[in-house]
Amino acid sequence: MASAVEIKGIEKKYPGVVANHNVTLTVQKGHIHAIIGENGAGKSTLMKILYGMVRPDSGTISIDGKDVVLKSPHDSIALGVGMVHQHFMLADNATVLENVILGSEPVSFGGVIQHTAARDKLIEITEKYGLDIDPDQNVAELSVGERQRVEISKVLFRGAQILILDEPTAVLVPQEVDELFSNLKDLTAHGLTIIFISHKLDEVLAIADAITVMRTGTTVASVDPKSATKKQLAELMVGRELPKRREVSTQPSNKKVLEIENASYSAPDGREILHEISLAIHAGEIVGLAGVEGNGQSELIELIMGLVKTSGGTVSILDEDIAEMSSRKIRDSGVGYIPQDRQRDALLMSAPLWENRILGHQSTQPMSNGLWINKGNAQKDSERLVKEFDVRTPSINVMAGALSGGNQQKFIVGRELSGDPHLLIAAQPTRGVDVGAQALIWNYLIEARVAGMAILLISADLDELFNLSDRLAVISGGRIVAILDPEKTTSEELGLAMTGEKIA
């Protein structure tokens, strides 16, 4: 079978970092080829090289059997390579058609945009490949799955025959994943080639025709998905046996740590974001909050953390109403918080680790001696944290920004669990970390639950929600629409609830 892409001996170095080393990859035409690997394994750099965003130091790239030099994305697009990024690049206030043609507008000799011709071409593409979107609908009105179909249509409109999809299922509910996989099979049935970057091994095994594993910047294995297991792939990715997940059978207590009763929140412009939310979390319980992103999860966290005030209802921690408490007082009363964006909200990237240990804890022991920061205690406790939570760093004086994403996240989890808070708000605690770090973080959360901590787990990873949660609360349109038992709920049923459908 002819190859669509052949990469040989690719090298790319940055100061102090080897991003790609002797990378070799062959992608067959008409295949879905998955590339998996830990964070920092070199997947992103390799895809940026193939898309012309980064130039390699050495090595060769062939597309459709011809050696090519890719100096920019324009070169790659001209050769039929398109990329759909994990974070969509769409203008909400424009129509589907306007987004698709943006930057590639067909114009007449007089410079007039030929909207009718463009619309006809887009309709032809969407009908041919089963991409169900309305060219005249505003993007702001689309679901996440529909937006993704717009992004795919956009690269097809530009003539792509090879599509690079970066974590394409990261923000999709199960029904949307099924639709995406159906679309991808339609594309390959028409001879197109898909390069599928993912960390969701179940999905990779379900959809891929071939799998390449990357580790520490190089390709380490080519795997046939028909004969591989999820465990084998995970261990190839990390190069070692994975830590075993702790199994526990303890039951939550009757003690309510967090109680939210009919809490509502309206934005400054008057829009109601949260509507009469009621939810309780007990000591020794993990409640998973499931929902399509943008349905009020962030605002609910802000409400609990005192960053915004309710427009109705109450929020109590250990029977104390926190309505008039500052965020600092809420933190000091025994609330830990793992933000979803670690680099923006949880770390000072240009500060050493020991200074980051103090963040959010500067007024409590052992970080504080009353009015003053206790530097010695901060450094000593940072050493403990690094050892206890397996943070890979040569020193606590290393800048936080120098650590990998997984090690940054383990440090944050360790910091927030230190001091044994009554309540932990864990927002996307394993987003963007490798499978090894994920397994460790899951164990830390399970151990905290066993010790009696109440945990609110906000996650877009359904496996994470099902594996860790004692109960599942589903949020849709700013309302809690269902409370589910993960032992008695399927991922399909959860997906339906997340999109506002009633479960039979």
C-alpha cells in the first residue's frame, strides 16, 4: 500500500532540550494512524514539523512519495496537509461558511468574494463526507461536536487529503465521539488519511488502523491495534509498569462538608449563569461534576471559592455560611483548590518550586509565622512534597516553568492536599498529564477520600469520573439536572444527561 507520509531521522533541538530524536514514521494512505505518548514525548513538535510550523534540524519528510521541504503551514496546506487543533479557531459571531472560507476566500477577477460558489463547494464537501452542518448557522449556536465538524470542513475546503487531529475527543461527550468516529471512517473510505493524536487509549484501540508510540522524543514502537491491549500501550508510553490503582471499599460518612442549597448566580450583565443549584458532599466522598464545558462549572467553583457572590440561595462549609467570607478566609478554613489551568491560576512559572509551595497557604502553618513567611519551613516542606508526591526535579530551586506538565500537576496536587483540608475542589486534575502521572494523582485523591476528605471532582474525562466518583452530579445550562450512581450508569447515559436529555 502506498504511503501518504514518510518521516525519516527527524531531529529537533531547542536550548537544553531534545524535542525529537531520530523519529521515523510511515503513515499508509487511507488509514487512521494514531500517535500516542506521554506529555513531552515529542508528538506536538513532530506534528508542528509536518504542518510546517517548525523546521527540523535534520531528517526527511515525504508526502505521497515525494520528498518535501516545509517552510510554513502554507507549504503543507498546498501539499494537502491540514490540521485540526485541540482548541478550535473559530469566530463565534460569524456563520459556518464565513469561518470556513476565512483566509481562503474564492474571489472573482474583480476581487469580489464568490459566496455562492463557496457555499456550493462547502455543501458538496459536507454531503460527501457526512459532515452535518448548516453553512448559514452562526458558530455561537453550535454544539462542541458541530464546531469540530466546522474545523474539519475548513481543512477539507482547502484541499486537505491528510488530516492531523490533535486530541479530537478531548471535549466531546460519548455520542459526539461516536459521530466523529463515523465521520473519520467516511473520510478514510474516500481515500483520505488521518493522523490521530490522543491519550485516550480505549479510543485509539477502537478507531486506529495503526499505532505509533513515542517516548522521550523518539518513536519506540509500531503497534497493531488488533493485537494490543490498553495496558501494553500505557507501559510502552511510560517505559515502565504503571502504578497500580488502589481499590477501596470505605463508605462516606453522614457529615456534610459542603452544602449548596438553591444557589443562583447572575453575571454582571444580568444573565443567569447558575440556577438554584443544590448539592451536598460528605466527608470521605468524591462527587464528580460532569457536564459539557461552559455549562456553569467554572462559575460554580468561583461561587464555592468566594470569587463571586450568590444572587440567591446559600453555600455552607461545615455548616458555616460562606456568603460573606473572603477567598482567603475560605482557603484558611480548610479548602484546597486545584485549578483547571495550572500555568495561569496555580503556579508562578518564573518562581522556584519552594516559593510556589507558599501560594494559597501564605497565612497558615507551616508557611507563616504570623505576619511573616517562614522561608525555612517553606523550603523544608517543599522537599517533603517533592519526595512524597514523586515530583521529578533536581532541586526545589528549579523554576516551576522548567518542569513537565505532569510534574507541575503532581506538585500542585501535593500542595493542595498538604494540611489535610476538609474539602478539595479538583478541577481537571489530570488534564494534559501522562498516564503515569494520572495513575499517581488518582491514587492521591483516593487516599485523601479514605482519610475522610470531601472532594468535588470537575472533569471532562469520563473515565476519570467513573473511576473516582462515589456519585455523579450532572450540570447542564447552569442547573444540576441529574444525580447518578456511577456503578449503575453507562457512559452513554451520562453523555445524554450532559446534553440535557432525560435518561429513561
